[in-house]
Amino acid sequence: MKENEPKNRKPKEHEHEGPEAEEVRGTVVQYLLDPRGEVDGLLLDDGIFIKFPPHLGRELMQVAKPNDEVTAIGHPEGAKLLKGYVIFNPKTETALRDIKPGPTERASSTDSLKPLRAEGKIKYIKCNPHGDIDGAILENRTILLFPPHVGDTFAELLEGGKQLHALGFGTSNKYGTSIGVAMLGSTKESLTLIAPAPHRPKKPRAHEKREDEHQEED
């Protein structure tokens, strides 16, 4: 077993998910929210993030609530990141499966963004499927989200137990607080703007290459 592999993860094959699907069991700590207040996943007590599409947020909250023990099946996208396909609550005997939204099924009752500030010690670090740090959850359960290149720029700050200050725009509602971070620092006085990701020149498309070749010939 790998050092960072959650001990309660057990590989399990399912007809619809394929051989790489895994089963995870744990207790729900809190909901995950995007900056507009849409519930798009769950955080379990051992630090596993389970992601579901935002259009299933209302149904997900009906199946799983904080302190509920749940079982989830999905595809691992990182050491502690699971793209959920099915989630089951044995206590209430309710389950939810990921389905594509219809034209009118997309949640429309999202909150408007507002300026928010947060401070506290980091309890969980969130990584994207490529292993880049793209978020953190503080001890007070505030969710901080930022671009993946921030993990390198602010590497010394983004460790469990470190004090963090953040400033940005987001949403705070009865389900929690989520902030799209614009400034980070270890203290209020050291807040630093998050610079854009380094620009990478786009590769020319096939027709653009042909045009360049013709120009060189002329």
C-alpha cells in the first residue's frame, strides 16, 4: 500500500464503472461548494474528496449529510480524490448515481458572488487529478479554491497546520463557505496577489501550418 493511499479504499469492479472503479467508505465531514454556492461533493473524515457534478447538488444533500456514514463508488483521480459515480447511505437506504443533466435540470438557485475574507489553520489540502494543489479547507471548514499553479508559488504556505489568510470572492450559505481566492498570505499583512498562470504559446493548427508553409514558398 502506498504511503498516501487511504487505508479504507478497496478496489471493486462494477459493470458500469469498469475495472478501475474503487469503493470508499467514510463519515461525511462537510459539503464541498464551488464559489457560487453550488454543492459539488463531499469531504470524508479521512481527507478523501468525493466530487459530483453541481447539477446533482440538491440530490446529493438528500442522500448524504454531515456525520452520515456513506459508501461511494467512483474513479480515483488522485491519492485522495474520487470522481463519484454512485453514493449510498446505509442508514437511510438512499442512493444516488451520476447522470447527465437535461436542458432544464441545471441548478439555477445559486448565490451571487461577494467579497469574502478567511483566516485559520489548514486542515485539508485539495489536489486536482494531476496532483497539483488547487484548494484547501481550514479548521473552521471554509473552502479555499485557487488555480493549480498557486501550489508552486505558495508552496511554503500550503501545508497542513499552517496559518493561512485569504481574500477573494465567493459564497457563504447554510451549507458552508467557499471562496475563489485572489490573495494569499500567512498573515493579513503579507497577503499577496495571485498572479495569472504562466502563458504557454498555443500550438498552430493544421491549416495555420499550411498557410505558413505557403508563405515561405512565396
